[in-house]
Amino acid sequence: MSEQLTSSKPDVWKKVFPFDEARRAAEFLFQTWQEMASSQPQFFDLSKRENYLTERLHYYIDNFSKSKGRLTGFWINENPQIKIDKKTGEIIERTRKDITYFSNSGKMRLVLIFEFKKLCNASKSIRAYVRQDGMQRFVDRRYGENEPIAAMVAMIVGDKEVCLNKLKNYITQEKITKELKIVPCLKGKLIRYPSAVFPSVANFDTEHKRTVNSESYFPNISIAHIFLTFFNP
């Protein structure tokens, strides 16, 4: 099953990567959103800011991770990270990842980043999901520098199928494909459907060849794309 994750030759890490726990974490996040957004639509409201929504979602997944999710790791909201110029010692970038799941229970450490974006069918919204403030962060290693998988989570405002189709069309434009360094899957498709990373909750995957980094074992990263809906009018 893990051999489906990437179009490149299977590596040793896939034999020890905690796919089962990663998938259970993604499923728990998805299910918790469904439960809370339907039972408390006044708090999971489409008019709320992204950080408001992720903060509240994190509260519930963190508090019920062991009792309901049966997960052994822990969750962090807006995990801060800095990058330092090795020559000058100065901080050159600060980032905050929306929600991250950590676990050391398996043979290989699991660091699973979920980057959230509100998504509607407006071109500005699609660009924000895909480019410098979205998917591109994983491609250029600002996020998930030494991780082989990650997740983009779209909180859909409007018609889900319209947003989904417009996003796919944008991603598969030749210019954007080159910018994102998308690696075709085994069938030559730029978008892997159904998802091989999180088959029960993600709509599709994209795989990206990242900039060279001698400290990383993972030259590619696979991004699972998860779509959440609001329950308020």
C-alpha cells in the first residue's frame, strides 16, 4: 500500500513510516470537524477567520485525541518555527503551521502538518491555496522540510464541486505545474485520484519534487488534499 504513495522507486523509509497512525490522525481531524461544525455551527461559521477556526478545531482534537481518537501522539496549534541565516546568525523567516500532529510511538518519527485555507471559486482564493501562502510552502521546504507527506485542508465556502474543479484546473496549468514541481503519478496523471496518502478523507494527492537539501532523506513530498464543509447557511 505504501508503494502507491510516490511515483519514484520505493525507498527503505516506507517500510517503517507510520502510515497507519498518520491516517488515523487525519481521519480523527476530519471526523472532529464534521461533528463540531454540525453541532456548533455558530462557532464553526464560514464568516470566521481561518485562525479562529483552526484554533477551535485544535481544542477539540487535542482534548479528545486519546479518549476518542485512540492516538498516542499530541497536537500543536500554530507551531512556531524560525529560520536563521547560517552566516549572519540573523532570523530570516518566521512561520506558524496551522495544526501539527507529532508522534514517536513507531520506528520512525511522525510529524504531520495540516495547512488550512478557506477556499471559494474566486481566483484570488485559488491562488492563495496553491501558491506562496499555500502548497508552495511545502515545495520550497518552508513547511515539512524533512517530511515525506503533508496535508492541505480546504474549508469550502460555496459549492464544493465547483471549487474542487476550479482548483484542479488551476493546479494542472502548465505554468503552475512547473512552479509546484509536480511529479506525475504512475499513470502519468498530475493529480492522484483517489488519494493514496489518506484514502478515507482526502479527495486527491499531488506529489512534488523539492529543492535540493542534503540534510533530507525525502527529495519529494506528497500532499493530500482534504476538503471540509460548513454546516451554517
